[in-house]
Amino acid sequence: MTAVLVINSGSSSFKYQLIDMDTETELATGLVERIGDGVGHARHTATGSTDGRIDQTLPIPDHTAGFAVMIEAFAQHGPTLSEADLVAVGHRVVQGGSVFLGPVVVDDLVQGQIADLADLAPLHNPAHVQGIIAARAFFPTVPHVAVFDTSFHQTLPAAAYTYAIDTALAAEHSIRRYGFHGSSHKFVSEAAAEFLGRPLAELKTIVLHLGNGASACAVDGGRSIDTSMGLTPLQGLVMGTRSGDIDPAVVFHLHRKAGLGIEELDELLNKKSGMLGLTGNGDMRDVEDAAVAGDEVAQAALDVYYHRIRGYVGSYMAQLGGLDVIVFTAGVGENSPIVRAGALAGLEGLGIEIDPALNDPFSRVPRVVSTAASRVTVLVIPTNEELEIARQTLGTIGRTPPAL
């Protein structure tokens, strides 16, 4: 067995997954949260084991203590990391800036560079560094690899990533479109080609990663050529609590007229907008239920959500010069037939038709949800960012993922 441990570290929590790379199957998953809150929470599940699940509350003062809890869970409830033959640890890192064009083995220099990019991702990169420091201390004999959300979008042409502001100012402060959800967009676009039995190089694909955070990506022959998120994950589609695209002058207007300061505006657009701002509820499932029950406010919010998605689909069809495939993925994209149908409604003239009989049933497997007459194939493909990170980690240390 050849195993990779994938870590996704936040400021007060981290998720982990142990993956057997010989079969690309999950061996264990876990979550350590409420770090530093006095009483923390840890969950660990060993796949396929009747007694391999634990759920406990205990003090977890910092990430180092959290990693100790994780190690103990593996030791007591399996699988043991020695039996799994751990060969590497892969770390999800949101922002690689223009420094990291792809995954990289972490050393002290790389760790410092990730920390230095905190100005571009103040909510994410410092937390990733905390996880990297703790993991390197607990696993000093195996390589650690940083896999960046932004790397997949390094193929964007200058016309797509450049903002029309003073060029010297933009260069001085590294202002450009970076894009995010790169591991998901890469995994899903490749999985779509495999599912259809067509060469990736010939496909023009739009991936709609719709979760609490949401982004669209235009993928031409496996290369990202445009994406909706920008300098930060705030730009683009309407999200659970983020506004997505908005006239920048709204910020000036609210400062002048409502007296909102920079921190208040930041919190407004990132944490109090999107579906939460429109309906008072940031959970798409609740918004859908309310709309079905006749709530006009909820339906109006869904209409805004759909309008934004359709705008990006049309734009990306133009940027791609045609379209073969649209793929829905992530929590909302995979599980909501209402959103899939609503987002593509009215696009029949562009050759995009959803089949209700295929779209409505719930399923966790890749599937076609478009009609036989639809010129564009519409798919639902579950994303697996952890597996994508593990694959890139294995490739970075010079070991080839298996051909399954």
C-alpha cells in the first residue's frame, strides 16, 4: 500500500484524508475543529471499520495539539500510518500568487514564501502555514507537498487575468486575477473527458463548481483560460455569503453614505452578502425549500443566482469559441436538480437542454443530465479535491499515480 495524507488547514480547524494511492480509495477521514476555543471537537472515521469511528470533545489549544489528536486517532482506531506506508503529506494552499506555478515540495524557504503571500489571502495562507508547521513536526521523515488552488489558472492569458488599472500600481501590489478552486476544476474537467471517452485535448468545457463558495471555469483542452474568481475568492458568482461581482463604486457609496469602514465593508461583502444577504439564509437547501413553498423573496434570490451563472456560461462560450460540455460539481452543483435546471433554463437556443427525467433523480455517480438532442452535453460529476491533491503530491515526489 502507498498512502498519501491530505491536509486542509484552516485558522481554527483542519480536515484530513488518508488515501491509498494504489487503488485511489479513501482509508480514513477526519476533522479537528474549534481549535483554541477551550473545548475542541475531533472526528475520525476509518473506512470500512465497524469500530473505526470516534467523535470526541477535548481541549485543543493549537494546531500542534490538534495533530496529536489526529495521530492518536490513527493509532487507536486505524489504519495505523505505519501499516498504510505513508509516503507523503499533501497540503491544500489557497494562494500561490505568481510565485508557485504548480505543486512544490515544502522546505523552510517554501514555507516562508507561502507565509509571505498572506497579503493576498489573509484568511487562508496563515492558517495553511500553521498546518504545515505542525505536520512537518509530526512527520519529519516524509516529504510534504503544497498544492495550490491558483496553480491550475496559471494558464490564463494576460487578457483574462489583467485588471484595467494603473499597470505600475498593479505590478507593485501583485493585483491580477488568480482564480481559485483549481484542484476541483482540474479534477472535474479531466474526469469529464474520461467519462465521455474523449481526448481531453479536444474538449471545450465549462465547469460550474457550486458550493457555499462558487466559481466557473472555462477549460480549453485541459487548460484554464478564464475563471470567475479574481484577486480573491470574492469575485464572480453569487455564493452563500459572498456577493460575487459588484460595482466597485458600491463600496465608495456605502462608505460615504452609510459610514461603513474598510473592515465593515469586507465583512459585508464576504460574510453577510450572497444568498444570506438576499434571503437571511446562506444555506441553498433552505432557500430552495422556501422557494418551493412559495416564498417570493427566496425565488427572487434564486433568480439572481441563476442570472449570474447564465451570464458566465454565455461569456465562456464566446471565450472558448464553442462548447462541448458543461459540468456541475460541488455540494450544490452535485445535489440540486432545481439549481441545475434553473441555471441553464432558457439556453436551448445555444444548444443546451436539460432532461428532467435524467436531472431529477439523486445519484452520487457521474452522469449525463442533458437531452439526447442537446448539442452541449451537460454532466454532473462529483469532485474529489483531496484525491487531486494526493495525485499531484505523488507526482511531485517522483512517483507515478496508478493507471486504474
